[in-house]
Amino acid sequence: MTKRTLEQTGLIPRSILRTFERFRKQLFPGAEMLVIQEFRISRYQVIVSVRCLITLIFVPVVVNLVSKSFLIKPSVEYFWNQSHNEIFLNSYQENRALADLHRFEEKLYFESFVDPLFFEQPQDFSKKIQKHTFEIAKTYNLESIEAISNLFADFFSFFSLSVVFVLLKPQILILKAFLSESLYSLSDTTKSFLLILGTDLLVGFHSPRGWEVFLEWLLRHFGLPESGEFMSLFVATFPVFLDTVFKYWIFRSLNKISPSTVATYHNMIE
């Protein structure tokens, strides 16, 4: 642990240390065998890392889709339609449904004024309103079922991901080392570009709108009310918090691990 810490906090970049280490190995007899062994280790590390990454991605997705399609959604749909007379999960859904119905009524009024023969009989207006009301009720009822199903399906996905982390702990350590090695092997310009891209996407000038879209999708995904005050407060505070964390990480950790990357980063943003 001490040796690893010294490597990360040393004054000499790790890329230079690795170059000198490889050069030192080639001076000794049997350097060819060491190169072959190093190649085999690198190939094994790549294969294990790719398999581990695919498992971490596909297992939660497959568990989510299978459990939601064949177990959760049919059960939720049955109990929701049998045991509940309510259509909406919250008042915000109800307000959205009323707004949809109001817009449809205004559209019918407008079409009736433009074309007086649009309704052959006075009862046609009421029938169209009744039919569209039934369609709206069916749509929001399915949306409520979908939101409840998403909650349980995401829980199963999180549980399956936790199990994968426990079962594949050695492989995850290899994956972590492989990703770290791949990141450190990039040039300073590439690392600075990725750092600027990540910070601009998360805390840049146009990021508040992206956070609003993401938060709106997340609330609808779980059927939660979309409070404008909460979304405004989140967008006003969370990116600022992330920006502070990024700056602290650059100053505290990255400046010790790769000072040349920090210097390139500052030159690119100035």
C-alpha cells in the first residue's frame, strides 16, 4: 500500500517511471521471456476486463427487462386495476390529464368555428369529448402502472448489480487496474480534452437545461410529482456542488498524479 501511494504522489510522472522500468528489464538476461510474460499478462488483463465490463452492463439490463416484462408489470397491472379505483399516482398527473383534455376541447371548438359542418349533429361533440377522455384515462392509467413497475424493476437491477460486484470482486479489481492504466497511458492533451468535455457537460454553461431534462425524466420514470420549485433548486445548487468537487479533485489528487495534465488543462481553458 505504501509503495502504491508513493507512486501516485511522486514528483516524477508514472509514464516516465514505467519507461525506465521497462528499459531496466531489457538490460538483464532473459528479457525476452519477461516481454512474453508481460504480453500474456496484458492479454489476460484485457480479456478479463472486457468480460467483466460486459457482465456489469448486461446483467442489470437483462434482469430489468425480463423481470419487468414477465413478472413485475403483469402483477402490478392486475393488482392496480383490481384493487384501485384511482387512475393517477399524484395530482401532477391529474393536472396534466386535465390540460390535455382542455387542449382537445379548444381544438374541437376551433374546428367547429372554421367549418360549421364539422359536427353533423350536436351529440357528436359530446361523443368526441367522451372518447378522448377515455383515451386519456387509459393512457395515464398505463403510465401509473409503468411507473410502479419501473420502481420494482430498478430495485431488482440494483440488487443484481450488487450480487455481481460481490461475485466478481477479483475481476473488478483487474478491470479497475486496466482502466487506470489505460487512462494514464493517454497523452496529456487527450486527458485534458476528456476532462474539459466532462466538466462542460456536467457543470458548463448549457448544463442546467440538461439537468432539467434528466430530472424531469427521472421523476416521470418513478411517477413522482414534478415540482418546479424543487427542480429549480436542484439545478441551481447541484452543478455548483459538482464544480467544487471537480476543482478540489484537480487540486488535491490530479495535481499530484499528473501535474503535466493539470498544466495542459489550464492552458486549454485559458
